[in-house]
Amino acid sequence: MKILQLAFAGTDQAGVHRKLAEQVTALRTCGQEVQSLVVADTTVAPAPVGAPYTLVDLPGGGFDATSRSMAYHVFWEAANRMRPDIVYMRYPMYDSHTLRFVREPAPVVFELQTIFANEVSSVVAEREARWAAPVLAEAAGLVAVTGEILEYETARAGYAIPGHIMPNGADANGIPFTTPVPGDGVVNVLCVASLQPWHGIDRLIVGLASEPDVTDVHLHVVGDGITLPGLKELVHEAGLNDRVHFHGYLPVSALGPMYERASVALGSLAPHRVGLRELAALKHREYALRGIPLVLAGGDADFPAGLPWIRQIAADDSPVSPRMLRALGHAWSNVARRRQIRVWAESNITWAVKMPRLVEFLESCRERVGNRELAGMTR
């Protein structure tokens, strides 16, 4: 099958670019012919090196009127050259450009990462909502990272649009198992993230302050983002500077020692802050492949609640107990037990597992559109 993959992704969104690259590689490994175009503005941050897709460098990144028009012109040209069987497009924000594109020249399936209206102003959300129904009426199908997102988008479509739930995946070849290094009596809790409200790190900071007798649990935060100043202020006010450590942004090549010392990893602890019950965070997958037990809030479709190396807590703003993290870290400090996490992850959350199912869904969308067009011609 000939697949044209399209996306808008800021060059400062390293995780998104990695996901797109891994998807392209995995689809090609499945025997598909894939051309991939990713629109980005390299004045924001440097472009990824050696990516298996074509970067379309546009000032504005396709998020302002001029660059958006130019981006869709590039998409049209690529579609006309390739004549794909299906277009697989990361949610682009519905608008007049998207509506024109989805009507021609090939069936379009959208991949959805979130509920758009929960992350933008009411004015932007209302404008986008006016385009949702007409765009979705022309779409061939939807792929969503959670069932909750698929339900929301199906309701906006107003009909039983074909849908497939595919939580985020990871490349096992690019994420090694990490042999833990003893922490000398200290339980090191690690969070690697581009710090946003839905990460909910403040919940653990408040938990540490609420249980001052638990002095052997340390939090290590790697990354930067909009919540970093507030987190630092909270740590200072709570007098936790000796147990909460901010390491700033570190390149992937420098993360090895951080993972080696990690007793427990923090997943996303506040999906409710973006109006969701669950998230399919890329970091959940990386932690699991590295063999690190983790804590997350709400849920993640790939991780059953009964997994012994995961603690799923309520998606609210209550403090996270360091005692719970200490117990989890001690229980899964053994190397052999950590390898059990890795084995499970390889069998359940990699792109190698997910892509064949996606290909099957895309083929069904293409066939459904083809049958519909054939029926229209014979009337």
C-alpha cells in the first residue's frame, strides 16, 4: 500500500519528531511504501538529523495563515506525484485548507493525540469546531491514542466514522534495557519531560512536604518547560531543595546515568488538567522498555491496572505519597525483576506490535472508500 504521511510538528517537540520517524520506519518494515512530510519552523529549534522523512521548513510552521497555505500546497503536490492509496495525517487542526484537502485526491485518515478544545482558547476552539463536522464527513477514518479521544471525535463527526485506538508506541531497538545502579539507601524518583501542567510533578512535591519524615526519597527532574519556574518556587517554599533536583535539559545521549540511578519513574500525573481521563505518554513506554517501574495517574490504554510494577493513582490534585514510591522502588530493584518489565514492554507497546494492526485498519478504510465510490458510480 502507498501511504502519504503528513504532519505539523514544531522542531522543539523532540518526542513528536521521534514518534513520526519511528512510525515511518515501522511502516516501511511492514512492507508499505511510505512518503512522509513534516512541516516545521527550524528557526524555533534545530531540525532532527537523519530523519527518515522530508522536513518542510516554513517560517510559521504551518500555524499561521501564510505558512499554512504554503504547507497545504506542498501536500497537494506530494499527493499528486505519489498518488497514494491512503493519506495518514497527524491531526492538523480542522479549517478550510483541511476541508479542501480531505476531499481530494486520496482517502484521508486522521491521527488524534488529544482533545483540541481542551488545549486552546475558547475563540480558537469555536472556530475549529465549525469545521469539524464537514471535515470529518469527508474523512476515511480516525486513529486515536485513547478511546476517550476517539469517542469525542466520533461524536463530532455525527456518524459512525471508522475508528481505531492505537496508543503511542516506542522503538525497542532505540531504547535499551537499563541495568539499575544501587542507590546507597536513597530511592531516586525520575521524571524526564518537557514540563507541562499535565505532568503534575507538583503533586509529588506536595507529597514530599506532607510526609517530612520520609527523607530517603529524592526527586530528579530532567527537562524544561512552562511549569519549571513554578516547580522551583514550590520546592523552595517547601524547603525541599536538598531532595528535589532540577537537572535542566539533557540530550538523549546524556540520560543513561539518570536512568541507571532511577528507582521509580514518574509518568503523567495530571491528565485531568487537559480534560482527559488517561494519556498515552511516550515516556510511559520508554520507562517500561528501560525496565523501570512507574507511577501514572488516571490510566493508559496500553498498561492494565493490574501490572505489578505500575501504580495507577487518581487523576486529581491530591498529594502523591513518597512512601508508596519508596515501596515500589524497593520491590523492583532487582535486575531480574526489572527484566520482566522489559520483556512485557517488548511484547505489548512497540511499534513492531502496533503497525501491522494500523496497516490492517488503513487498508480497510481504503477499501471502504473504494466500495462507496464504486456504488456511487453504478447508481
